[in-house]
Amino acid sequence: MSDLPFSISLDLALGGSGACPRAAFDAALNAGALDWLRGQARSLELLSIVGETADIDAARGVAAAFTKDTTDVVVLGIGGSSLGGKALLALAGPAAPRVTFCDNPDPDSWSRALAGYDLRTTRFIAISKSGGTAETLMQALTAADAIEKAGGGKYLKHHFAIVTEPKPSPLKAFAEQIGAPVLDHPLGIGGRYSVVSIVGLLPALILGLDVAAFRAGAKAVVDAMLASDGAANSVLAGAALHHALAGQGRMRETVLWCYADRLATLGAWWRQLWAESLGKGGKGSSPVAAVGPVDQHSQLQHFRDGPNDTFYTIVTTDTAGKGPVAPRERADALGLGYLAGRSIGDLVDAEARATAQTLSRNGRPVRTIHVPRIDERAFGGLMMHFMLETILMGRLMGVDPFDQPGVEEGKVLAREYLAQK
């Protein structure tokens, strides 16, 4: 655990009035899920890619071109093609290029966006694993049309970069038609797991982030899992807790509650990962992403006194002593002695600890994750932790954590409706 960029405590989940039954937890630990995942280590590309560099080297040229004479970089993708890179946007510094993720093709928003860009200096990255994602294709086609109408048709190849699987597809054909560069989406990594690939790391390179540190954080989690004795591994323990609580009828929801604004978009990425991987065959639990302290004033009442069928993960960082300080004299004069001389980071630290204790004292199972420093290595570690935890949970549940039949059905029906019109 010492090599990981975060620490995890299960004390509140396995002790107190809201504890997960230890026997159920131990049974899940010993169900063989970790041995199964270790057996996939050589064939599962998600585990091996974190030790590679060739794909990053290939992407550096595209990233360099996309930051030259550029005002805006627009990422076109939806779901797993967007949410990972969008989460990493929180790490960008003030001097980073302006990168926007247009991941929801609302007609009003997309029309306003196209009208607002200087199309002479705007670049578009279109990402689709299959190369047939209707939303991304629609955005790419209409963006190219807008550039052509603005007089830039002969420069289209300089305005686009494509990330898709190395096989024939509409998006690959579009790239070939205009002469745009193409980076290969890994064949063995699904969209919601693809943040560790060039899908997440091309935008990260453009933002100037340390992608080597990101992969190092992810690799530290993989290495710790492969080397552990099972019971001591945080990935297996997280999956075992979820599964044991589900068996007790206490897992209708699972909440990821991050006490840092820079982790808010991590919650959106995790929500898709959990829902799309595990909601199958009448099984699964609803993922809820919360941000503290603000959600103490919108959801804590329900979490504390509503149905006791939810597992909570509270994620904190080092905030104590950080930020502006309330002046002692004025705070004391207002009868606010508890705030006098305290920083706003002290307040957030106290509220995070209080929320975890409040939930636990009221019979709610709580796990805490502490991330001392929010940086690329921490993001890589956290994201890999949640991906592996989700995969192990799928194994324990008896569902395939890699497919998404419900999503595919919706895509087919949408195309049929469009064809009718």
C-alpha cells in the first residue's frame, strides 16, 4: 500500500453499527475473483498497457501540432470516449491550451459552440472505438461542414485528428477522405476502461500533463494487486465489501463522495464505469456521484435517514491549513470562535471527517480513501483502482463487466428511427 498514491481505510465499513458482516466479507474475499483476474494478466490489455510507451510517443506529434497556432481544441466523443479525458482536465494548469469536451450533442449547445469558435484556429479530436458512434460522427461531419462553409475546406486535414480502432469504419473513412492523422484505439480495451490509453492521454498531452506519471500511478495499483496475498489488497477488498453488502440487501446504491472540486469529474467517469459494467440481468446497483461539502446540504439528510441500502466511499485530500483564513478578531466579534484563525481547508477537512462519522453512527457502511496530493499519479492510481474493483465485482456477481448489451440495443433502435425519417 505504501507505493500507492492514496490510502484506504475499511474501519468504518467493518466496524460500528453500520458494519458489513465479517463472515460475508471474508466469503467474498475468498471466492477466487482475484485469482481469476490474475489469470487474465497476460491477455487483458488494460493491465499491460500501463507499462508501455510506444502509443504515447506516437501521439506526441499530433499533440504538438494541435497546440500550434491553435485557440481551441474540441474533443468529440461520448461516454468512455470522453469522460476519462474530461476528468483529467481538472489537472490542467492556467497556461494550458483551451480544451473543451463536447460530449453531449444537444443541438442548441452544439450550434452555439460552432458559432463561437474561430474555425480557422480550432482543432477537433474525434474519438470512437468502433468508428461508428452516431453522435461523434454527426459532430465530426457538421464541424467539417462548418469549416468548409467558413472557407477552410482545403485545410480540413489540419483541423482533425481521429482515434479509432485500426479497422474499416465510417470514422476511419472520414479521416482518410480528408487526410487527417489517425491514432489507434486499443482493440482489447473498451471505451469505459480506455482512459489509460491514448483516448485519455492524447487530451492529457495537449493539456501539458505528465502522462508518464499517470501511467505510473495506474501501474502501481496493478502491480500491488498482482503481488498481494488477496486479503490485503484494496481492490479486492472494495469489490468484496460491495458484494457482501449486496448479499445482505444493502447495496441498492453506491455513492462516491469526493471532497475536492478537482475530483468532481472523476465521479462522472466512475458512474458510467460502474453502471455500464454491472447493471445486467436484473443485477447491479445505482452509482451516485457526490461532491463535498456542497452535497451535505442536498443529499446528506437522505443518506443519513433514508433507506439503509447504500454503501458510501468518502474521498478526501490534504486540505487542512490551506486556503484563506477567517480573521480572528472579526470571527470572535460575530460569535464564530470555532472559525477564528481557521482556514477554509480546515473547514472542508472537518466536514469530510464529520460526514463519514455521521453516516457510520447511523448504521451506514462507509469506506474512506485519502489522496494526499491530487496530481497525475493520483488520478492514474484512483482510476485503475476503480476499474479493477469494478471488474472484480462483476466476477463476484456473475456478470460480464466488459460488455454493454443494453447500450447496443439503444444504438440499433436509434439508427432505425433515423432511417425511417
